[in-house]
Amino acid sequence: MPVDSSSHPDVLIIGGGLIGCSIALRLAQARLRVVVIERGEPGAEASSAAAGMIAPQGEATGFDQFFDLCQASRDLYPGFVAGVEDLAGTSVGYHREGALLLAADEGQQAELDHIYRAQSGHGLSIERLSPEEVHRRARGLSPQITGGLFVAGDHWVDNERLASAVAAAGRRAGVTFLTRTSVTRLVQREHRLVGAELSTSDGSEAAHASTPSSVAANISAGSFVLAAGCWSSELAASIGIDLPMQPCRGQMIEFEPDPSDRKLPLVVRAGHHYMVPHATRTLAGTTAEYAGFGKVVTGEGLRSILEGVGRIAPLVGGLRFRRAWAGLRPDTADHRPILGHGSISNLIFATGHFRNGILLAPITAQLISELILHGSSSVSLDPYGPGRFVAVPVPL
């Protein structure tokens, strides 16, 4: 597809992570012409850097509209995965065996007790486990475990495989991807976007489609979706919109699959530290660092992960190291995503998912697609609109 002023898809999606690709897939299946602009390769940023937990319950102790949104997205996952696997022709490693929340000291045990009281009081399915019951569920855990909770409703998926499969499914459904292509500026006329200025680099589909590499171009569309993760605020600023967002770095360690009979059968976690077993790898994480856009793996980050995970699952010490990386979560001022319309009629936001991008992909794709196709969504997006960050003047 040529990248010039004559290009005019129905929808231009800025950002080819799991969120952007999932929206693109739904819209293409509704027979809209969709173009996704991605600065690197689809799914290569936060979507592939995560662990793949689909955990709306997790350690939740408050149950508001956002919790309901997370639960609804988890419930969409079986159908979402089935559709993607069918179209892409590959498995994405989706598991529904549940998760173990663990405690190895009095402080962690008090936290688990609080979680249990809150979730069981809200009518959620959660099971309190003694240390003996914990060890029957999973071998190789610490003898210092004081107790645990089993959350049957928390699932997980191989997010790296999922991100790749959703992009492949999108291509088969007719989505055009312009990879290694950056949006440098949004172009506004009155209360509408009229285009996006692009800069391409070698190797992109855009370059091979007739546009020379590293040459600026422009593309227009009927509707625009901003799903550029941590880079969304910079693009919004180009049209005078202030999005209070910042990157939150998370470091991860990947090990080869555990070949022993102690292989974890499910996710185990304590606070921010966890281990996630996949078919071809075992992941351990993570950190939460506000250190700008540097995707740097640090000795301190790796130490904190190994110590945190080792306290609950010392089996990690016997796993064979494969690699480590850092990813950037798009965090907002209130840690909630930015979804829906703002002041520009044909610009829709789908960004700022922080630690919940994998979990919220199906519901985000559904609601943003509904907004584009029908003008409204089945769940109100008002609590997540960009306008919530506008400061209210204090009367003098």
C-alpha cells in the first residue's frame, strides 16, 4: 500500500502492539480498510516483554468498574484465543489452570488474609490453602511457605506467541501493516485529524510499497486510533493534548523449561514477583521502575527478581538461564487505561494499559471497534476518557 496523500483507509491505528493489532483484527473482520503503523515490528515492545498473566483477581481487594472491565476481558479470552488460533493457524499457549498466591513471612501472610477476606466477601472464587496443601499443588516451593491462595479464575498465555498470532491473523483478515514506520506528528484541522506524518526506515513494508526509506510521507484516514503505548503522550502533545503518561520499566528473566518432575503446573506469585511456566520457556519477574525510556537490564533488577522469586520457589536456582530483557509499560496518572474519544471527533484513544495490556486486549478491541462501527460501546468508556485528567479550575 503506497504511503502518500492518496492513501485513505477507513481506520489508521498508530501502534502495532497486542492492543492495536487486536483492534485492527476486529475492524478488518467487519470489512473495514485498516492500516496499522508500527515503529518497529508488531508486538515487539511491551506486548512481548510481559509474562502473559491474565489475572483480574490477582491480589485485588477493591471491586469497582475497572475490576469489572478486567473480569469481562478475562471471560472473553477463550473465544478470543480460539478465533486467533483458527485464523493464524497456530497455538498461542493459553492455560486456565489457575494461580497460586504465596506467603513466605508474616507480612505476606497478612496480605493474603486480607485478599481472601475481600474476595470471598465479594463472592469471588478463591481457596485458602495450608502449607501442606500448597506443596501438594506444586513441588519445588520453599519450605518457608506459611500459606497460600488458589485463584482458579486467573489464567495465562504465552504473550509472545499471542502477539505474533494476532498480527498474522490481522494480515490474513486484510490489515495492512506499515512496519519500521514512525508517526512523527498528527495533523489537525479544526476538531478533526486530517492526517499523520510518517517517517519510514529500511526494511518496512511501507518502504517496499513504493516509498523510499527514511523519507517523510503523509497518510490520512476516516478514523484514527492512538494505541502507541508509552509513546502516545508525545503524539498527543503534537495536537495540544496532554496525556499524563510515563514508562514504567519491568525487567524479566527467561529460563529454559524445567525438565524435572518439579516443573510448575501453574503460575506462582507473591506481590510483584512471580514465575510463569510456558511450554518452551519459564519466565520470572519483575521490577517496576520509573527510569525514563531506557530499556536497560540491570544487576539490581536481576538480583531483586531472583531473590523475590527464590523466596517462594527456590527451584529457580536450578533452571538454565536463557536471556533477560526490559520492557516499558505505559502507565498513567491513575494507573488506568485511556480509552475512547477526547475533544477530536475522529481520534480514539486505546493506550495506557500499564500492567494489564495482555489481560485487557479482548475487551479493548471489542469496545473500541464498537465505538468506530456503531458510534457507541456496550460498556461506557466515560471513566477512561482522556478528559478525566483535565484540571478543574478552582473558583476564586
